[in-house]
Amino acid sequence: MQRVFAELLSGRHGARIEVIACEIERVKYRARRNCIIGYQLKIRDEAGERKQRLWAGIYPPDDALARYNKALGEATVATPYFAPVTLIKPLNMVMWAFPNDRKLMALPLLTDAAQLREHLLPEVVRERWGDGWRITDLAHTVSNYFPEHTCCVSITLTLIHAESGAHRSWEIIGKTCYDDAGSETYRQMEAFASHEDADVSYARPLAYQSKNRLLWQERVPGVTLMSLLASSVVDNKVLARVARAVAALHGTAVKSPRRIVLSDLVDRLTSAGNVVAAAHPDCAIGLRRIVDILAASAGRLNLGYNGTWHGDLHSNNVLVTPTRVYLVDMDRVSIGPPLAELGSFLAELIGRACLNGEPLEEVQPMLAIAVAAYRQRASWPVSEQDVAWFTASALIHERALRCVTSLKRVRMDTIENLIAAATRIAIGGSVELVGGAMNDSMEKV
């Protein structure tokens, strides 16, 4: 793709501009429908180097041409190097140059410093700090971009008070979505802010500007659990604190229109099993067996309690300080069986080990610590068998499936190890058996 983009540039600008790097930031693949890919380029010209985001949709041939013709009237923001929208015929690809986006109409505003300073943020400053404060300096960067879905911008403001001359630095995050979900997110964030306790904290909501579908919140301190895991500096105390924060969230009474029931989870499991089996036929027989076992045993789960889900709980949405654990990105808050989300969290820890080729025995103590700390905070039953079922299921319908739908290059043994881990946990009835030998064979089960 670096060569493809370089050819586009040479056709528009000649040889004076070159693409020196191309990074794939995000992939969303939907089988037999389309694939959305986000790219970030590093481009060099006479003035030096700069970055340019692009995103592209790949479609069936006739659909690609129709989408391109429609996009010509939708993409209107000029960029230094590329046309707002381009049809790459050999790939059936419609390419958009950021900040053009088919569904995120506020992107040109959210990424423009002058618009932020003069039109969007004065209201936010006034609501948080009162009258008299004005913006003297502003720095912003795109922190996360999911084409056609969401975009987050991190902003650092320098404020001065007109009368006292006092200064303050303030960090906030602006997020736009393709729909009006931000309004409900803002309401829920206000509710969560009133439920903070010793175990969990949340970002402060600031405003929702419905005209542009912009949600504003304060940036929280700390480092992500993902970065701590990557650097291998997560000790037992940190992991226990995170697990208690998750349990505290699950026990928080917040209304949500989204409800997750067991049939939803079983449907996800079955669908994921079919996709992974089709993509990796060498694993198909063992995978379908464990999916059938999990589906058949779902009726034995204790589902007498529903809790408040984060909805997108993973280590990048957990920030840790020496004294606090923050849960962020509350866009998908739902109501459902709380152990299902605990299982997702444990499956991520197992999945990281599989992806990194680490012995699964090494993750066993982490799982035990997390479950024990979660059980300490929870006021609902946390049985080993239920935790095992939800963890094994999540290893398939989240971790294994993402190895396929994100189109990342992973070793075949990563998929195999995820399925093997799910099998051992499901058959043994405990997450602590993730790295050990199965007590029973598949045939005996």
C-alpha cells in the first residue's frame, strides 16, 4: 500500500513528494460485505516530514464505483497531498483523506485548532471553570480514529483569568461518534461520577454538543493497564485493584437501554466459532467440539444477578495511578451477567500470553489473583464453574475471532493455543487449569 499511495502522489505532484512510511492503524472486516482500513502515512516534501491519515473501504466492484460517485459530493475538505476521495479501481477501494469521513461530519471542526479555540471550547471552559477564563494556548492531537465510527482528540489548554491573571493548564478529550450515542454516554458518565468510591473512578463529563455530536470530558491521570502489562510491571496489588474496580462497576446501579442476555452470548459464541473454523480449517474439528460443549452447558449457569457492564472492557480502557483505578471510554454501557465481563477481562490476559508465545502456566497466578479480588468486592455469587464458562467462551468469541477479523498476522499456533486454553478451562471448570493438562479427554466429555 505504500507503493500504491506513492503512485497516487506522483500522479498529482510529480517526484518531489515521497511516502517514506505506511502504518495500518485499524482494520474492520465483515465477511462478504466490506473491509474498512485506516492508514497513517509519513510523507516527505521540501518542507520536511508530516503525517497524513487515510482510510479506505474495500467493496464488491459495482458497489465500489457507486460509493465513489456518491462520495464525490460528500468529501469536501481539501488536504495538502491527496484528493478528498479517490477510487483505486484495481483494489475496488474507495479512499478518503482525513479529515474527510462519510459519517463523522464533525471531524473538520474537531481537528481544527482555530475552530476549537474560538467556537467549540469557550462554552466548555465556562461550564467547568466559570466566567472570566479564556484560552491563551491550545495543542491537540488525534489519539484514536475509527473510520466511520468514532474519533478522539486529546487537547491541552492554557487558560488565563481576565481579572486575577491566574493561569492553569487543563487536559481534556473530545470525541465524536457517527450517531447521537454521545448524549446517552454523557448522561451515564454523570451517573457514574456520583458513584465513585475507594475502588473505582471515572472521567468527569464536561458537555455534549448535540449539533456536532461532540462529547467533552476531562482527561484522567495514570497509565493504561495495557502499557503496564506490555512492560511486565503489573504486580499482584495492581491487578487486584483493577479487579476490584471492575466488580465495583458491575455493582453500580446505572440505567442503560442495552441489555445482554445469555442467548446473545451463545449466539456470539456459535457465530465466532463458524468464522474462525472457516478461516483456520485445521482447528475446525476441535473448535466446533468445544463450542458445542459450551453451548450445551450454558443452561447450568447461575444467572440470577444482572450487573452494569462497561461494554468494552479491555486493558487500554483501564488507567492506573498509585492511588486510583479509572475506567474510561464508557460508550457501550450495558446490563448483563457480570461474570461474562470478568471472563472477557481474564480472556484478554490469557490472549496476550498466547499472542506473545508465553507459557500459559505463567498467567495462572494472575488469573487467580484477579478472581479472588473480584470475589472479595462482589455481592453476587462468583463460582469457579461460571467464571470458567464465560472465560472459555470469551477466548473464542472475542480473542480467537479478533485474530481473524482484525486481519493481523498471527502465528497459527496463536489460534490453536486460544482454542486449547478454552478447552482446558471449559472441561476443567476452572480458569486455573488454563496452562495444565486436561483432566478429561474430549471423548470422555
